[in-house]
Amino acid sequence: MSRRAIAIALLCFSSLTQAESPTAKDNRNAIQVSPSERNQVLFEMRDFLHDLFNMHNALANKDMQGVATATKPMAGLLDRLPAKLRERLPEEFTQMALGMNEALKVMARDAETRGDMSLTESQMAELMTYCSGCHDTFRFEVTPARLRR
Ligand code: HEC
């Protein structure tokens, strides 16, 4: 196939997938994982919700040190994942995880050193864009080892 034909085919394919309703079909990129890899990441994810609860609670109590304390354990997601999974993660997934990591570190540092609630709120909003950005793009698919890429 010529490059042009490939480009046209890709274009048709991408507009086709866009035409499908997101509620009828999951168009996100599948990352192939083992059952235990999936469990481990989802455990980390549910922990994120607990941490977000603690962050909001501390913020509502104007406890900026508490915000920093709640933020810190969220950083380092990639470091907590098994090396075998890390190697297979798509570059974009890794970049989003790294971006979120940076945002968390800045947030914890600013909460401690600047104690500006409004700044923390806006950083919290920025943080959520990493959560939804990754969820909008990727999903997990449990696949037998011989089929995993
Ligand atoms: C770099 C990618 C990435 C980032 C960043 C990310 N997640 Fe996730 N998260 C995932 C994937 C992938 C799944 C599984 C989705 C699927 O298979 O449908 C998931 C699932 C979840 C789940 C479902 C857990 C379960 O037990 O089913 C929760 C809750 C969640 N994420 C919370 C968060 C929160 C809160 C943030 C931000 C603070 C966040 N995630 C950031 C990738 C990410």
C-alpha cells in the first residue's frame, strides 16, 4: 500500500471510531495486563481517591501542612508498579503519569511553603486533568501471557 493509501485508510478508520458513541463502544486504547497487574494498578487508583479525600478535608480545615502530607504518598505511581509492566506501558501513559507526578510534587511543596489555599485549589483542578486525561485515553484488558504485547 502506498503511504497515501495508508494515510487515507488511517483517516477513515479514525473518523469511524470517532463516529461510534462512547457509550456504545469503548474506543480507548487497551493496555494488555495480567490479572495481578490490573489488581495492583486499580489498588493504587482507589488509594488515589482516599488521598484526594484527605487533601480536600485538610484544605477545608485550612490545614496546609495536612494537604502536603496527604499529597506526598500519591507521587511515584510508576515506581510502585512492577518493572515488567512499566516496560510495556505506552509512552503516552508514562508521560501522563510523570506529568501527574511533577504536579503532585509542586503541589505538596507549595502547600508547605506558600500556604495559599486558592493556589492549592487550582493545582487540585490541574491534578484532576491528569486523572481524566489518562482515563479518557486508556483502559486495561486482561490478556493471557502468550498474547500480551
Ligand atoms: C497514567 C494513567 C492514569 C492516571 C494519571 C490516573 N489513572 Fe486512574 N486508572 C487508570 C487506568 C488505566 C484505569 C483502569 C481503566 C479501565 O480499565 O477501564 C484506572 C482506574 C481508576 C479507578 C477505578 C479503580 C477500580 O478499582 O476499578 C479509579 C477510582 C481511578 N483510576 C482513580 C484515579 C484518580 C483519582 C486519579 C488522579 C488523581 C487517577 N486515577 C489517575 C490510569 C490512570
